[in-house]
Amino acid sequence: MRALSFITLLATLVLPPIVSAQVQTLTATHTYIMGDNDSRNDARQLCFLEAKRKVLEKAGVYIESVSEVKDFQLTKDKITSFAAAILRVEIVKENFAFDNGHNTLTLTVKSDVDVGEVQKQLSAIVADKSLQGRIAEQQQQIRQLEQQVQALNSRLSVVPVSSTGELRKERNVVFGNIEELENKKLAAIKAITEKTDIIRRYILARMTKKEVEGILGNPRARIHIQLGKAYGFDFGDSWNYGELWICFDPSDLVRGIGTDHQCNQ
């Protein structure tokens, strides 16, 4: 009974308050005027890039307004950038039409923003500088690839029909590279947050280092906290797994889980 009470107390101290389910569906619409050398699939991919940009900008504003991101001290640009990394965007409606002598495609896209989940993922990003760096690098690469797409579109609008085949192939390769980078960002965030969930669910007080390592693998960082022989205080080791730290006492048993290396939060 005492052990159960201790675990309950530990969960109360370590786990964040439960956030009530709050999911907001955001939408955006964009119309693309098709060129003579655009297929329907080309138009869909090009239109989706712009519609996605619009809905992610909306998501950044919404996240800033409803969540506790002020505690993370993030700029509006970073919030939008991180939103692009953690949110999925999907097409919900498309309409091909002929307007003023041009074929057009209008896409409506949506993104479901789960405030509690976003808060957890943003917390994981803020706690992991290397992850922030990877996301920033990938975002920069995506922007460069999108600029390549625009440049290829400009060339396609002026070259003779005989030259369009190779340019369209090159553009499709760029589209593939953009999709690959998007998937890498989502995979990185998912891995971080899944490990955080495992820590909160399965790591208990008095576990050994070997048991922790068997569940979580090698930590990202290890710190030993000791005030020195003059004071006689040895707090043991602390291991970092992204958002959370696991602290061990001098006998190498888990003494707590927290958001800093002393596990006192």
C-alpha cells in the first residue's frame, strides 16, 4: 500500500495537468491557374504547396493564441515553423474549372490542431536543441526546394513544347524531395514524443539503471551531480531523454523524473 501511495504521489508530481480535449479544424483555400504544360497532377501538387502554407500560417496564429507557448519563449516565426513540423495537412475538396480562358484548380485543405498534443510536442522540441536544429535545417531545405519549383514553373511557361518533358521530370523529383523531408520531420517528432510517453508510463522509482536502459536505450546526455567531499553531498547521475530527465541516487536507483537534470520540477 505504501509503495502504491508513493507511485501515485510521484505521478502527481511528475505528470503535467491533464488538458481537456480541444481539437480545432483549420481550413484554407487556394486557386491555381494552370499553364499549358501543367497536367492535373502537376496542378494539384503546385496548388497544395500554397494551400498548405496558408493553413499552417493560420495554425501558428491559433496555437499562439490558445496554448501556453509563451512559457517556451518562442517567436511567431518559430511557432509557425514548428507547426509545419508537427501538423498534418490534407486535401478535403478540389475543383477543376475553366475561368476567363484558363483552366484552374481550387483546393481546400485542412489541419486538425489538438491543443494538448501540440503542447506536448512543442515541449519536446523546446527541450531538445538538436531536434530544433534539424527542424530548422529541414525547413530551410524545403523553402529552397519550393523556390526551385517556382523557378521551374517560370521556365516551363516560356520554353517550347519539345523541352517541357525534362523540366517536368525535374520538377517531379523536387516534389519527391519535399515529401521526403516532410516525412522525416514528422518521424523525428513522433520518436521524441513516443519516448516521453514511455518514460511517464513505465519508468518507476527504485528501478535500476540497467532496467531503465533496457526500456529506453542510451540517454542523450549523462550528468553526475556532486557538491564535493567537503559538503558530502552526492546526488547521483541524471540521464536525459529529450523532454524529460531521469535522476538516480548514488546507489544507481531511480529517485525521480523531471524537466531538468535535478528532477526537482
